Amino acid sequence: MRMRFKSIVCATDFSDFSNRTLPYGIAIAREFGAKLYVCHVIDLTALTMYGEFQIDPVGQQDRIRQEADVQLKKMLAPHTIEWEPLILVGQPAAEIARVVDEKGIDLVISATRGRSGIKRLIMGSVTQRLIRTLNCPLLAVQSPEQGFIDPAAGAIRLKKILIGCDFSEDSALAVSYGLSLAQEFEAEVHLVHVVEPPVYEEFMTPSEQAEKLVLTDAVTERLETLVPAEARNWCSLKSEVLRGRPYEELVAFSMAKEIDMIVLGVRGYGLVKSLLMGSTTDRVVRNAPCPVLAVSAQATRAAV
């Protein structure tokens, strides 16, 4: 299954942090000949703290729209790609998800930063909410210097891709996206499954230790079956079975191997559970040293 991105959304609130999405959006749009939408959402819940907005909400909203439009055009002026500004009003994650459905968007790019503790539990983040609600893949990025964009040339330099696989439907789609990108950019693929060890592994008997080795071999063989034979003609594939907490092992592996992108499936937990408990994908997104492409079983729009 070949993935083609025809329409892309970059989300920004004009902070230096969120503007990190633009180099990725521009480079990917140029590579695939896609249309780029640069999206800014005016969050009314944040604006109500200002007295002027309460006195003249319509006038203030119009002024913010005009300022946002000017700023977006200034940011994209140096780049010769097809693009369109999207200035929306409402809750950012909900508005972006609505645009994805209305316009048939193939990819959303959003910035992320590590955030933990009470603030994340109560507030969540736009990126993590989008992971749970989008009907297309989401690319969570840090700064271009930490990713696969050449800052000087603005080109994509995707050399090593890690695909996390737990043999679920979502991870099967992650394998499809990862292999497609590997073919597109002739990248090396690391197909990784993490086995969570027993709580009291140190008390395992010799026979149980032997069973662990057999399990590792069986998992490795199963990983190999996920990759079509022809894929080995155009990419270097390495299957890895790790042991430990999945998100910790995936992050540590990506650091050790200098991975350029991690591709993971998204399981459909409810919002409350994901905020309180987190998930492997959420935690990897917050801690990864490189961009993370999160896909769910419903994200098949870009397949051709």
C-alpha cells in the first residue's frame, strides 16, 4: 500500500514552539506535490480573560483574524508552494479535527513538547487530543534540528525509520505507512516489538528463562512475516525484539540508533483514560528525540 499525501495541515499559534511545524509542512508538501493548509485557531476560552474581548467580542475577533492572516502570509511568502491560510475560531483540537473531515486532509503536523504532572492531567495538549480524534495520521514534531529536515536546504533527509509493532490492527497500518515512507526515501527500517517482562523476572526458573528465548524467536519470525518480500528489494530491514516498558525501550532505541522518525499505531482509548493513564504512543510522543507519526486504523485516506 503506497501512501501519498495530497493535502496537509500545519497547526500554529504563532509561538516559536508551534512554528516548528512549518519547515516540515513545507518540505513534505514540496516532496509530494501536496497542498499545504496553515491553520491558526482563535481559542475564545483563552481570550475571555481580556476585558476588551468581553466589551467588543466581534470587533476583537475580527482584528485577531486580520492580524493572523497578515502573519501567515508573511511566514509563507518566501516559499513557492501551493498553500492556503485557515483561520478558525473555537477549541483548537476540535476545529482541526473538523477541518480534516471537511477537506479530506491526509496529514496533520503539530508541535509537541514534554509536559508532565498535574498541568497535563488537567489540560492535556492539543497534540495529544488530536492523536485521539483525527481521521488521518498526525506527525508530532520538535525543532527541525531534531528531525529529518535539512535546515539549510529545507529538504527531507529520512534515513532511519523505527516502526513500533504490537501486532494490533493499528500497528499493522503503522507498518504500511513506515514501509511506504522507507520506499519513498530509501530509508533503513527497524521493525520493533517490545515484550513486557514479568513483574518478578528475577525469580523465573531456568525453564521459564528458556521459554523467554523461544518467545523472542517466535516474535522475531512473526515480525518478519509482516514485511512483503518485495519490500526487501528497496529497503534495509532489521527486526528487533526488546524487553521492558514499551515507551521507554522505544525512546531509548531511537536515541541509540539515531532514528529520524518513529511510526506508531494509536489505540482507541477514551479521552479520560488517555489523560489519566497515558499510552505508549502518548508517552513516546512526549519523550522521543525525533518526530513521531501516529496513525490509527481509520487513517487510510492517504493510501493509493
